[in-house]
Amino acid sequence: MTILEAVVVDKITKIYGALVALDNVSLRVRKGEVFSLLGPNGAGKTTLVEILECLRTPTSGEAYVMGHSIRDPAGVKRIKEVIGVLPQDFNAVDELTVLENITLVASAKHVKSDVRPIMEELGLWEVRKRLFSKLSGGMKRRVGIAMALVGDPELVFLDEPTTGLDPQARRETWRFIRNLRRGGKTVVLTTHYMEEAERLSDRVAFIVKGRIALEGGVTELVSRFGGGYVVTIEADDEMLLRVSEGGYAIEKQSAGRAQVRIGGWAEMVKLYTLLQSHGFDGVIEVKPASLESIFLSLVGARISETGDLV
Amino acid sequence: MRALTTLVNMLFRSWHRSWTAVFFGILFPVMLLLVFGSIFGAPSTPNYSLYVRNLDINEHGKASQLSAAFVEILNNSVFEVILLSPDETPRQTAFAPLRILTIPKGFTSQLINRTIQTRIDIMIDTSLRFVEMSGGEIGPEERENITRGLSRLRAFRESIAAENVKLVLEGSPDDPTLQPLAGVIHTLASRFEMALLNATNSIDLETVTTVKRQLRAVDYYLPGYIAAFVMTNGVIGVSGVVSDFRRRGLVKLLATTPLSKTTWITALIISQTLVSMILLTVMLAMGWIVFRISALPDLYSLIIILVGTVSYTSLGVLIGSVLKEPGAVSALSNAVAFPLMFLSGAFWPLEIMPELMQQIARLTPLYYFHTALRQTLIAGLPSEAIIPSAVMATMTVVVFSLAYYISKWKDF
């Protein structure tokens, strides 16, 4: 582990009875970056971050957080002093005010400094006397983020921070996460939203069925997997067969829908000409290659809005 | 230390802002004390209803003078007399037992005849004793006259047709008061008969009021309810808090901070101790204001409440930690608390429960809690609280240890 690394995961395996939740997982998170663990529900994302948060004991393997071993009691004590956590599906105490909830966690973290700056940064100071139960969903999530950030932690774990939020609240949360990165914090984010990971992360790791399927920088991965564009064609099976016969690799086909990867606009024109020659009158959609298309190529399935593989 | 005080403060604030918690933790036991203390605790004379069917009436349906006088005597005693017409049968409309006393036809004539017979018996007996005691002072002729006179009296007595008056008391075999009340009626009938004979009582009964106040029902309920609701606040309330904190991810969040499991459990116990002290204060205040129970808790009583709070808070922590589903936590905590409340004798005196239920009550831990509290708080007999306190302390050590070691701060 180097001083530039915030997290090192070395061959971590976690087994629950007959279920292998994590299978020999290794990865590294650099200091000051936003690192996303991307995967569907049940892939093992939360299990992995909870091991790093010292909430779970791995069956085998080792991990270091900010240079401290998660297996060493003294290390665990030190880790707990430098991390901030937003658990999955988190909700604060309904009967306490915003300020009281944040003060509760601040005292648990032995934070002596004022909580006001972080509350002002997240726009919570004005509503500090309001009961948590009276807040909107987006404001509640902000309180959760404030509780994770209180005490100025070096490393922040955000487990599915935008799940269940409306688009506006989600964008606000993204803004806070970007600000964290700008402030030099290391952020480990778990999400099943590809767009979220792509917009916020420096690096990502796809985790599927307890294994790291792919790890790397977002732009690096897109170019490694061919870059270019992804064309989604909605047509009948016969038309898709013609496309296939034309030398294009169809990456995904389901109920009259297929995706074709192309290198550039010249190739796009060629493909369109082929479709026209076979009387195509359907819909095509062209997008630059993205994490979603890479995930599709790797796993052969998408992740739905609710986090399930489809 | 700051973390502990803040956590206690926040737990207590979240408790007092929850109407449900305050209602079931404080207001509900106060309501029970007021309701049951008023129903069963007022020191009034018991009044027993008695239906009287008087068949000793004339052709106009008017009761004879003696039978009416006897009914009046009954009505001035412990009974609340309700008169029935000869062919009327009362209907059972309430849970009060039905008792019917029938005064037979000919009550007056039979009673008068029997009274005359009794007077003659007394007269003969007295005359014989007088003759026997006078010895030689009475001459043979006078003795002969007396004997002749007594013979005439006997003959007159025999000429009077008289049988004992037979009153009939009907009642349910399930009514435990039937036999004692039959005894009361019998005594009143005897005194009525004595009055007809112009006899005076030879035995007087003096009732002396002792200085020591008799324990009332409310004296039983007060420590019983305090113990029962310290228990429910711990078992149902704390398990609910732990379960809710877990469901919200708060326990996970706290476990990722330097806060220890010991601090978390200690904070729960301290906040519950505050709740118990409020409960104690409110209950004692209501007891004093409404029922004039002047029970001031001594140090021993406070220690008993503290031990009870630790014990049942630990049980709540245990239940809230072991089960994951909030519904299951609620079901189990209720399944523990309610049988404890009703079987332990906290809600009603053990003496009125059947023997089997008394045995079961002595097997419940709550029995020892309310018994110890009653002995110290109400009876002022701390020595009687030693064994129950020892049982409580043992239970507390066991439950606290289980709660501490079984509740998780990792690998949830």
C-alpha cells in the first residue's frame, strides 16, 4: 500500500453459509478520487463497503483503509476516526431535529468543532430546528450526507446515496459529491446508476456476483472497450439478421431491440445505408459509448432503475 | 463521556417527543391507577343486594307487620333489599350474584306462637330453678300449687301449634359470599326473635379502630403498576427503539464511529432510568393527590427501580438486537410483556388468584419486582424485600450479560 492509496482490498472473500457474497475481490482506491462500485442488487457492493467500514468481518483476505488494517483492533479504532459513512437506505431519527441528529453523530465521532459550517454547506442550517420527519426526501438525504461528513472525515463511504430520490434531489446530491472531490476528500460510492457513476467517478469497478468484473478510469474503460458510438436499433428479427450478415456484431438483442458498436460517423453512414437498402423504417438511437454499453458488453444485461439485472 | 451524555439526551428527547411512548409509558399507567384505584380502592361499606320475596301478606297484598319489620332490619344491615312480588322472579342482568330470600306465609303467626312457646319454656325452667334453689322455704302446699300451675302451662304450650319459621335463601353455588351472608341473615333473624322476647343482649361487641391504616387496593396497584410499566417501557419501548435504529441504519452509522457498544447500551439504560424516575414521580404524585398515599421512596426503593430498569432495558436490547424484522421484535416483546403483566400479580392481589395462578405468578420475574417495591415503598418492610431483590439482581446480571454479548456492534 502506498501513501497515495486510501483503500487497498486484497483478495477479500465473504461467505454466508452457502452464499459466496464476495469472491477473492481485490481493488485499490486512490486518495482524493471518487471511486464507484457499480453493480446490480445483490452483487456484493454493500458487503464490500461494510467490510471496509469495519462493520463486517471478511471470511478471508485483507484490506487496508487509510493505511490501517481492518483486521487489527487498533487499526479499526483508527479507521473509525477517519471515515464518514452514509449507510444504504439511511434515515435519521424522526423525533429529533436536523441539528440534534447531526449533533448526535458528531458526539459519537468525538467531534469538538462546530457542525454549523457543514450544515450551511449542505443548506441545512435554515432548517436546523425542523424535525427530521417533516423534511422532504431530498432534504433527508442531505441530513444523511451531513451526518457522514461531520467531523471532516478523510474518506467518505456513500452507499446508494441517490436511490429513491427524484431527479432534482439526485442532481443536488451529485453536486455535493463533486464538492467533496473538489475539497480533496476520497469518496467510495456504491450505486447501480451507470449515469451517476459516469458523471461523478474518477474510477469505477463493476461488481457482479461477488466478483470484480472490471476496474479502471471511466474514460480509460470507454476507450479500452473501443470507444466510438453505440447504435440502438429497433427493428424486427429479419432486419437484425441482415445487420448481422452485414458484418456488424450485435451486442444485445431483446424483443426487436439490438445494439451495434461503431467506430465513427463514416461507419454510421455505412450502417444506415445497409438498413435503408433492406427497407428499414424503424427507429435508431446513437449514443457515445458509455459505462452502460461496456456493462452490457461484459455482462450481457442491463441494470434496471430498481437495481435489478434485466 | 460527552458522547454518552449527548446520546442519553437525544434518546430521551426522541422519547418525550413520541406521543405513543409518553402515552403508554406514563399516561396509561396513571389512567389505570386512577380507574382501578377508584373502582376498587374507595373505603366504602360493601353493599350486598338481596331480593326478598315476602309471602306473609294479607288479602290486600300488604305485608304483615312483623315480616315488614324484619325486612326493614335486613335493609338497615349490609343488605340492599329489593322487594319482589310473590310470583316475581328476578332476571340476572349484571355480574352481581343473585340472592333471593323468601319469607314464608304465616311468618308472623308462626313467629308469635314460637315466641310464646319459648316464653313458657323460660317461665317453666325459671320456676323449677326457683323451687329447687329455695329448698325448705317453700311449703309442700305451695310446691303442689306451683307444680299444678306448671302442668297447666305445659298443657297450654302443647296446645299451641307452632313450628320453626323457615326462611329460604336461594343463591348460586358459584357465589362465595352466599354462606357468609346466610350467617348474617341468621344472626339478624335471631336478634329479631330476641327483640320479640324482650330479651337483652348479654354479649357486647366493641369495635376498636387501630392506629395503623389498613392497606387498600390502591396501595397494591401503585407499586404493581410502577413495576409493570418499568417492565413494558424496557421490554416493548427499548426493543422498539433498538429495532427502529437498526431499520433506519442508525446503529450501523453509530457502529462506524468510535462510539462503543458499551456506551450505546449504557445510554439506553440511563435514558430508560430517567423515564422510570418520571413514572415513579408521576405515579406517587397522583397517588398522593387522589388517594392520599404518602409513599416517599427511600434509597432502597430507588435501587430496586434502578435494578428493574437495568433488567428490563437489557431484555429490550436483547430482543431488539436478536430479531431483524421490526414486526417480529414487536410481536416478541409483546409476547413477553403482556403475560408477565397479567400473570405476575402486578395488576391484582395474588391472594384473589387461584392457587395454580399464584404458583405461576411466583415463577415470573416481575412478581419479585413489584413485591420488593411494595415492601419498601408501601409496607415499609425493607427486610421483606431482600429475597425478591436478590432474585431481581440475579436476573439482571443474567439478562444484562446476555444482552451485552448477544447484541451486535459488527456483523449485523
